[in-house]
Amino acid sequence: MNPQSTPSLAARHLWTRRAWLAASVAGLVTAGCSRRGAAILPGTGETLRILLPAGFFADLQHANASNLVRDDDTPMHVLTEFENKSDIKTDITSFSSNEDLLRLLLADDADYDVAMLPAFAAKRLQAMGWLAPLSRAEIPNLKGVDTKKFRLAFDPDLTVTVPYFWSVMGIAYNLDHVDSLPMSWGDFFARNWKRDFSKLNVALFDNGPVTLATALIYMGKSPETANAQEIEAAGKLIGELRGHAGSLELRMWQKLAAGSVHLALALSGDVARAMRTNHRVRFALPREGSILAISSLVALRSPAERRALAAGTKPGEVLARGKAAKFIDYMLQPEVVARLTNLSNFATTVPAARTAIARSITHGAAYFSSATGLDSHLDRIDEATLSVYNRVWRDVRSQWD
């Protein structure tokens, strides 16, 4: 064998990490698609580096009909107030896709203090030791998270993750194009497409684990199955929709709002956001149950600590650095969470915030959950099963590429 074709130990280690993370970031739910570079806001003290889905702190004004939201308020104002109170500057890096997040996390000089990640990515980073332990003494507002409903199976005591926003998978539809309320997953997967195809623009949520697990529910299988054949059958079912579903979408809310998608597998938060500008959009949760998607705040270990882990040395149980803890605690203040929910329509895991959230949000699509209690978490899925999901979804996506 040509010695030059043999990867170095460091390269093999990098690609092992890359393959390991690939399945986890496939569960990403992004809030936007533009890339914002490191935008440093004013401040004179330390700098906090934050990794967020693109658009999360976009300086945008969303239309609202609630006096609970100041007319001039924006998510960026929430950050500015944190800086003014803490004297800590914020340096935001945004990821716009699963691939973008993967690249940022695996960079050797990746030095982020805090990130908001989907459960799959957080689970992988926790297994790798990349997440810094959280201190309840430094983050007293951790006690406000509803751990009964939103705790993650791999971190039930919130030692390294903070469940923050949640959504459920359901069926989005436009009243001008869909005649009746979808009551079951069969109303999507087993529609009379010959009748509907000419008048419906259909889309699927571009998220392997969530969309495949939804198909499994329709098929009468457990969404937490470890059976590769069942997951492959779910992929085949979705592939058969290629002739009817025109696109796979991460930013589903935009096309729903514009009226260019009439029927879709979508998350409640995206549908609620679309309903703000398109009042013909509706959201239904099928009676068979749904998938619950959670985004969490985490504190990340420094590059030096990660290198120690890569070398097989334990860096020690150093608690999340002070500035990271201050930011997470600030973000968990009920009034802060409420403002972000009022502005974004993403439901929060902090019950105490609800009194300051517009009733139109708490009693609307953003807070829909299964009346039968059949919302399933996918953070219990093990590594081997995630790799199957990832492989099957690559095959599914190739049919749309």
C-alpha cells in the first residue's frame, strides 16, 4: 500500500468524530438560513462566543397583535440588555445548515462558550465529553425548566443540557387548498393523490430522524425502533411520495406563509410563525401521536479541554465558565424567555414564562401537544440506530437532489 494513502492517526480521529456527529446534526432544526459572521456587540468586559441557528437573534421585527410585545422589540434587544447588565460582549456565529454546524464544531480552533443545539447533537457532544458541566449554584434559573415533560433521556438531571424551546411534528395545511381537517397520519401519507396532486403543493420537513420516525408512527411501528428494516421501510414510504411532494424544506414557515406550500409535514413552531402572516394556514396533530423536538442550550469545553480528551486525558469536571453560566441563567429568566417566545413563536420549556406570553401563542399551534400523551422523544435512540437513520435519509434525499 502506498504510505501516502494511509491517513494519519489525527486524521482518522477527526473523521471518526465527523462520522459520529453526522447522524446527530441531521436532527437539526434551524431558525433561518442566512450566515451571520461573528457580530460583536458593544461592551467593555469579557467576550462570550455563542453558536446559534441562523436567524435566532436576527434583528427583525415580527408583526404581533399582543400588547405583551413592545412595538420596537427584537430578539437582538434581549442580547443588548444582557451585555448592559453583565458587561460581557457577545460574539455570535450562526450555522445555516447541518453541514455548517458540523464544520464549525469540528474546527480545531472552535472556541465557543455556549451553543443552542438539537437533542441529537447535544447527545453526541455529551458522549464525547465536549459539554461542560452546569452549576446550579451559578445557574439558579435551571429550576424553572419543566423537567417532567422536557428532560432529555441522556441528561435527566440537566447536568450538561438546558432544554429551552420545543415543537411537535404535525400536518400543516392551507384552508384554501385542503378541504378537511387532517385527523390521522393517513390523511397525509395515504391521500388520494390522483385527486389532489393538481391542486396541492406538498412539502416534507428536511429532517431525517423526525420525518422517518413520523412515517414509522403511520406504519404502526415505534418511532424509537432499533430495527433497521423498519427504518428502511419508512424511507421507502417517504421515497414513494417523490411524485407528490415537491420539496424538502428546513425553513418550512416561509413557504407556508407565502402560500406556495399547501400541505406539509412541519413543526408546530414553524406553522405558528407562518400563521402570523397567512391566516389561511392551519396545524393538526394526528391522533396516533407525534414527535417532540427540543432545542437545548449547552456550555462547550475549550479547545484545550477537547484536545486533552482527544489525547485520552480527562480534563476534569470543570464547571461551565462563569460568563457561560451567566448567559444561560439570563436566558432562563421567565421574562426573557417570554419575550423570545412572543417574538419567535417557539414554545418554551419554562412554565413561569407563560403568563407573559401572548394568549394567541400559548393557545395556538405553537403550544399544541398530543391530547393522548403520545408525543415521543427521539433522544433515547442509540448511536447505531442514528447511523441507520442517517444512511436511510441520505438515500431519501438523493431522490429530491
